[in-house]
Amino acid sequence: MSVHGPHRIGVGGRHIDRGAPLRFTFDGKELRGYRGDTLASALLANGQRLVARSYKLHRPRGVMAAGVEEPNAYFGVGRGAGATPNQRATETLLEDGMEVVSQNRFPNLRRDVGAVNAMLSRLLPAGFYYKTFMFPRAAWHRLYEPLIRRAAGMGRAPREADCDSYEQFHLHTDVLVVGAGPTGLAAARAAAAAGARVLLAEQTPWPGGRLLADGVKVEGVDGADWAAAEAEALARLPGVALRFSTLAAALYDHNYALLYERPGAGAPVRRRLWRVRAGQVVLATGAIERPVVFADNDRPGVMLASAARDYLHRWAVAPGTRAVVYTGNDDAYRTALALDAAGLQVACIVDARPAPDGPLVAAARERGIRVLEASGIVAVHGRRAVRAVEIAPVRASGRPGAPCERVECDLVAVSGGWSPTAHLYCHAGGRLRWDSTRAMFLADPDAPPASVGGVAAVHLAGAAAGAFSTHACLATGAAAGGRAAAGKGADAAMPTVPETDEPEEVAAGSVWMAPGRGRGQLGDRHFVDYQHDVTLADLELAAREGYSSVEHAKRYTTLGMAPDQGKVSNVPGHGILAEITGRQLDSSGTTTIRPPYSGISLGAIAGTQSGAQFRAVRTTPPFAWHVAHGADFEPVGDWRRPYCYPRDNESRAEAVAREISGVRRSVGMIDASTLGKLLVSGPDAGVFLDRVYTSMMSTLRPGRCRYGLMCNDAGFLFDDGVVVRLDESTFLCHTTSGGVGRVHAWLETWLQTEWFDLKVFVVNVTEQWAQVAVAGPRAREVLQPVVEGIDISEEALPPLSMVQGVLEGVPTRVFSISFSGELGYEVAVPAGYGASLWESLLQAGTPHGVVAYGTEALHVMRAEKGYIMIGDETDGTVTPIDLGLGWAVSRKKEDFLGMRGMALPHLAAAGRRQLVGLLTEDARTVIPDGACAVGGADGRQIIGHVTSSYHSPTLGRSIAMALVESGRDRMGSVLEFAVARGSRIRARVVRPAFLEDAAGGGDD
Amino acid sequence: MAVMTERTHRQPDVARPAVGLAVDIGLRPPSGLITVRVALRAEGTGAAVHQATGLALPGRRQRSAAGDRAALWMAPDELLICVAAEECPAIIEKLEAALAGTPHLVVDMSDAWSVFRLTGNGAREVLAKGAPVDLHGAAFRPGMVRRTHFSRVDAIICQVGEHPDAFDLFCFRSYARYVSECLARFATPGSLPGILDPQ
């Protein structure tokens, strides 16, 4: 079998399928890998050590980690509409034909023009932007910001619409276990045994966690094999679900969790966002290794010690041929031993501790590996990859001692310690506290996450809780799983903790940094945050300038603010900051840890709300007719309503003008089905409506209609509509199209919380009825044949009345109401008959030249009459009195909602803005909607604003309505309206009724 | 001179279900749907409803059925009675008569709702893509009713059969077109995660 890539080892590699070679390209270069490779393992196998350029300084960078914490290896994957920027190589599974491009370099990765920044690094310290781009002030918008924007950003967003498919999925579970390492597997086993429904989510495609690479035996077999078998066994248990490649991104209140799944290649869904409601959550999220900060510690070839053995064991990739291991703990000795066992050279182990001891240290010494104690790496040679390091003793003062030794190597495996992954714990409200003996942040028992119903609902276990041995992981995992499932019924004995065979480790120490030599002493090549190029020197500067709290230093230096969110850099940064400022870490704390744990795609957040399903859309019964007849739709709430019906090459304005003159001359019809309709019924319905409308409704006779206004308790108008009394105890209340939900909730609130003694039921019947308005001088002639059997003569159906009947089995209501000033009717039938009614009216209207008209014609015609529109003439601060609708506010009623508000001094005071009509001096000029009237002593005060403004085809001139201070006292005067570029439009104030009654229909 | 076209009852235009969907999805033919507002706990309500419809009063979040009639619990003071379209007016009359002594409101809502029937193993997962409801087989059983949201639209979900699973999804008529598009998208073959319905 062929071995793909010069750094691929001939045997082993737990994840790769050597029978399935894959081709891919990296910056156009053809490379090969295997199924099961990540992009990172495939690149390393091909000897591609330089993979990226850093964000600010364009320093050459290599793969640093093997998991979600990777700070360097971000790529653009795919092209065209399927291109995705900023894909982390360690999380991206290789696919055949994958096209991968490096980012943040020009013209290419090896020769990058931006690398000049690195030479200027001393000129680009932390806070550079804040200090430099302050002056001159105007330059920020025109010069600095556009320049910075061009330079900023990691990848390039694709220009085409995303061709991939995303979705969301809701799931409820008793217990959510995050992480399928030994801890998570044990937790899931215990929770399932206790009878709980369990969801086990693992961010990688594989169970096992550290067992995959650490060589620990569980129950006598290799830990990785045990984990695979255990995962399979769990998946067969009823009530247990395992999801791999599923990252827990966030944990919110009440254990609402967001999981981000990457289904495999070829799946119809590219990403799936799981919205999980969990009773209890076990966080078996492990720990992340910390790098060590030393001069030029960012050179390709410097890698986390655990990652080096991950690549070796899991993907059969030799991350180097001659290694130096730099550590402050025992765990990294495993890497030295693993490299040695694989036949690679280990030049030496540099241990920061004065006298390392323990079984792992002894094993390394036994293998003849040199251990340099109390030492550090003080310099790195090699620009695009490590060639050698200089090692020196580190004195207690922190200064390098002598002798300094140069060691040739191409891999530096580093371990500064381990940080438990407690991000989700913090999302849920838990706090962390520095444990100085163990050198890690652990859950603060005094500040746990919010409980659910008074019971702890988030449990940390395993390495995430500071339990690092496999045995401790299994034991704490099982305990947490059992706790989480408590009360689920089954009293099954706790599963026994599997036996493990692992060397004992000495409590982990930590090493933050090593001093540099020569030029390296400056600290500006000691990288703390690789992705954002934050250095030791930056942190020193921040501290010097007073930004010494972790939150201030973060913002001043951008530490931890890159797309990797500082997974490998935050804790070292905080540790170093504490050292610089001479504080203890336990007093400085962490920065706030917020969701998401790792970046998730915007596509997954949008889910299926894209394309035609971008938002929920409501259509009326004659919708197909509207579409077939060229309707130009506008959104009204969720509704799609025809704005107008342009014919041939008509413009919108021409169509609206034609529709209006059609109505005024003969007859027109509009689909009014969207109008809100609330049925209010019961013996107390009249009393109830008297309280919620400003006018008297209880005196309405059955079969009669009345225009009504609804105010909130402050006295402001918020909805209007025609109320029809259907019978003694039942009213049909029309509302605005967009307002029915609000009005319904308003009525229910009063009925349920204040007036529960009233015997009234409210049902929203909007959807039950289709409604068509017929308006114009010939409306009756058009309508008559369609409702044959119902008498709509003027005697039987005077203005503001209603008749109903059942025609051929179809309940039909006819209202004589008008919103245009013309003779007008509205006909309502059950929605299923709506399309048929529409067509019948059209057919009946054809001999009369009937036109279908849209919302704009409706709006212009009502403005010609001076009728208000909720949302145009009202904005939540307007009373009926302001609008001149005092006639619709009862003075006889004892009380109603808004009565007290309207009587308050401010609402009753003189000088409030009142509704007026406006006629521009130049009849052709239409004042922009919202334009401000200016006046006052200096002629520069805003004294009003335009609420509606149209060209009126009926009058052949522009008309507008406005709310103007003391408007009703200004009749006949001329106001100036300020519009763009300092020009002004002059208009005369008139009564807001431009068209006198044509049919006497509308006004009450 | 009568120029009437025939009065025809039409269903909303909905997206035609794609061939090869993971679950069988169809719009139900028109039926009689009656909203009854009455205090369900009040004495005599159960007897009155039974007298008019032959249906037992459903428990909280339950559905009671007899023949092809059913009563869905909507709220402590609300039922949705489902009957054949042609018997709807008669049942309304009977309900009015039976409830005459109690404060109540009976409304024909047959045209207000559109009802989709989802049949087949996988129906739970199609629904779980849109509704934040626990649809696990142990939690959502035949005879259960939930008022909820489906892809941001008010909805009622009700399990009407098992082996294979069958669910009715009610949405308001004006949203039927949108909901049908969502359903077709959610049921894309191969897209079900297989967690509620092992595949």
C-alpha cells in the first residue's frame, strides 16, 4: 500500500483509511491524503509546515494544535457559491477534490508582501490604532477606517449566495452529556442506567478523547478500542443517542443548549443547529493544553505536545524528525516517549522544573532521552520553519543563565500546562477560580451556574473539573451522570468504574514563559495570542499604561479576541499579566466567557429561514389571481398585499392613478381579506366594548356598524376599525391588518387580568373570512347580482349597516362601509369561497369597467378624504383629539381605556401637534413623507411633520397631511418644510379633507 | 340578470410535495372545524359537548375521538371540534342548543385552518425541525395535542396514529403555502437526523 505524503508513517493511524486515498489542492498544489484525515493532518503528512500568515504581522505560521483550539491553520475551503472562509484545518475533514487556499497573504504564502509588517512590529504596538488614528478627526471616516477595513479580516467572504443547505432541530432530553472522552462515556452510561434519556454530543467524529493518543489501557485493552466499543454499546441502549461531529456551542438559561453539527460529505444538510432543552447537563469537555511563551515561539514546527502525539498516533503523521520537548509537567513526557517509540529522534526534553520526577520522567530517562532541568528555550532559529533552538538554564530571577546550548531540531513540542475546558459552565453562569497548587482555573464552588428549579443542573466532570487521570475521568464522569439522572426512576446500581492501567502523574506544574536572548529580550517576538499577534511586549505595555485588569488588557491588546477566541492564549496571557503586575492569578480572574464556544456558521443560525422561506408569508384566498394579474406586492405584517396592478409598461405611479380614477369614475374592488376580525360575544360584550373603544358601542343596534378607536391606558390611539353588531350579544370588531394580534392580546389581557367578571369570549376569526371591498358610483350594480337573494337596496342597507344571508349554502355578509368616500360595500364569505367571490365580482363588474386596486390606491383615496391610517397619522404619541377625531370619543361614558390619559394636563394642553391638511404652493411638488415643518421665533424650530403625502390623481395635485403644533389655529397660513440640501417646500395649511363627499358614505 | 360564476370552495395553493420525500405529507380535504369557548370545568359542559357531538371532553393537551369526529383541547376554556364538512352546520346548532344555559361561544372556523397530515416513521423529525416541542416517542403519544409554533407560525400538533406514526399539523390558512414549503424542505430525503425515529 502506498504511503501518501513524505511525513506519513507506514503503519498505524487510527482514523485514516489507507484504502481510501483522496486528492486535494492547497493553494493550487495537488496533494494527497486519506479518508479520515483532517486538513491539518493531511497538510502535515505532505510536509506542509508553513500553512498560514498571522493576522497583523503576517508572520509565517504552522499547525499548532490538533483540535478546536488551533489558532493558526485557518483556510478558505471550496470555491464559488460553496466557498467558506476561516475553516479550521484541525476540524475540517478532508474530502476528495477539496480546494483549499491559505488566507491573509499576498501574493502567496512563501513570499508575502504583508510580512513587512513584521519588520515594523515595533511601530505597531498594542493600542496603535487608538493612538495613531485620532487626528485629524475627519480622516477617520474617509481614510483610516476604509484602510483598516481593507487590511482587516481573516478570510474573504464569498460574493455569491450560499448554495448549501442548513437546518435546525429541536430536541428535548433528560441529560445532555458534552464530550465523548472517557468522562462523557462514563457519564452517559451512568445516566442511561438510571433510566434517563441521554444525548451524548462529541465535537470530533471519534469517541475517546485523550484515550485516542495517550496509550492508557482500560479494562485491559487499548483505551481507544475500549472507547469505540463503549460508544457502540451505548448507541444500542434505548434512550441513548450519540452525535459525533457535533460541537456544543452554547449553554443558556434553563439548560437550553445550542449544538452545531457538521454532517459528513454528501449529506443534504451541510450544517445542523441543534436546539436542545436538557433537564441536566454533564460537561465532560476535557482540557486544552497551554503553549509556552518564548522568543519566536510561533515558528512553524512549534506545536502543542499533546497535538504532536495526536498526529503520530491518530493519523500516522510524523510532525517532525528530530524533536525538542519543552514542558513544565509530566504529561509532555508521553510525547517524548511516543516519538521515541515511533523511531523519531528526541534531541532532549527541556523541563522548567528544577527536579522533575515520577514514572513518566523515569521512563524517558530509561530510554536514554536527555532531560535538561530548570531550563528554557531562549531562542529559535529558522524563519519559515524551526531549524534549531537555543536552550539555557533559567535562573530564579527569570534571566537566562549559562551555558547556552544550540540544539538542531525541526519540531518543538511544548506544554505549559493544561486548562480545563469550562466554557459552557461559564455560559450557564458559573465562575472559575484559580487553583495555584494545580495551576489551573477550576469551578468556583461558591459561584455555580444558575440552578433549574433550585437543583444544580450543570455538572463538570473529568479533566474539565480538574480530574486528569483516566481513572479519575471515568469515576467523576459516572458520578456526574448518576447525579444528573437522579430521580429518573430506575434504581439501577451505578455501573462499576472500569479498571485502568496508567502511570501516575505528578501534579501538573505550569510554565508561562522563558526569557529571550539578545534581540529576543524585547518580548515582541514572544507570542501570547498567535492569531492576533499579541506579544509579551504588548502585555507589558498594557500593564505600564494602566490597562492591567484582564478585561482592560484584553481590549487594549485584543488578546483572545480573534476567531479562535483565545483558547490557547487567554490563560497564558492572564498568567503572564499576573506575573508582570506582581499579582496572584486568583485575584485577577478570567475575562467573561461568552457563547459560542467556537465559531458557528451564520448559515446554521439562519437555518431554513432563507430563500423563499426567509420569513413566514401570509397569502389571501385570491392570491393566485393577484399573481396571475401582475400584482406588485408589498408586505403588510406577514401578509403579501397587492400594492397595485401595473399593466403592460405602466409605472407604479401610473397604475395607482389609473386604479384611483377607475374607482372614482365607475367602480373598483380590493382584496380586504387581511383586515383583522375579532368576534366578541357574550352577555357583557357591549359593556366590554364600551370600555375598550373610545366611543359607545353598547347602543349600536344589531345590523349596524360604527367606526371605533382604541386607545391604550395612556390615552394614545393604537388601532381603529369598524365594529358591527351581529346580534344582541355578538359584535364583529374589525382591526387594522397588522394590528389584530396586538388587539386580540390587549382584549384578552383585560379580560383575563382585570375584568374576569365580564362574561365575554373573544375569538380571532380573521382567517375564517375572505373579504372584498367594492367601491365607486356603480358599486351597487356590480354587487347586486353577486349577492342575489340579499337585499342591498339603500333602504335595506343604508350606510354603516350590515345584512347577511346564506347563498347556495355559503354564509355571506355585506357591509356598507367606505374608506374611499365613494359608495362602498364590503362582502365577506368563508375563506374557501374567497377566490370564487373575487372572480364573481370581477365578472359582474366587467360591463362597468371594474378595476382591481391595490393598497396604494386605497391609501391615496383615504387621504383625499382626510381619513387617518394607524401607523401613518399615529405613532404611539397621538391622541384621537390631536387627530380631530373628538367626535369618536364619547363624553357620555363613565370610563373607558384612555379617558384618564387624555384628561391629563399634558395631553389636554394647548400647543399639541394637531392634524392638518397641506396644499403645496407648487401643485406638482409632493412633500417627502416625514418632512419637518420649521418655524418658531428663529424660523429653525421643528413645529411639525408630514404624516402622509401623495399625488392625488383625482385633484390633479399633491396633497399631504401633517401633525403641526396648534395646527387647527393655523388654517390658511403657509408653512415651510425643510427637505434635503437645505431647500424648503412651502405649503398652505387646510382642513384635512381634500375631497368633499361624493356619496355621503363614509363620514359618521 | 345574474352573472354569477359558481360558488366553489377552494383549498389554499400549497407547494406540491416533492417525490421521494422522507415522510408522506398531504393537505387534508376540507372538514368542519368548530371553535367552542366555554369553561371546560364548569358543571354540565362535558355532558353538553357529548350530547351534541358524541365526544368525550378531552383532558389537558389531549384529543378525544369517536368515529371520524374528534375534540382537541386548546385551552382551559376552548375546544376545537373536528367533524365532517357536511355535518358542521348541524353540529354547531346542536352545540348551541346543548350549551344554551352556559356562557359560551361557538364559531365555525372550518376555513380558518389548514391541516397537513404527516405519515410515516420520520414524521416526528420533520416536525422537530420546526417545533420546539418534545416529540420523542416516549413523550409525544397518540392522542396528544400541543399548541405551539412551527417555523415561527402558530400551529397545533396532534398525533392521530402510530405504526406508522401519523400527525396532523394545523396552521392558519394564510400560512398554508409557507408551511407546505417548509414541510417539503424539512422532509428532504436523507436529511432526517434519525434520533427520534431510528433509521
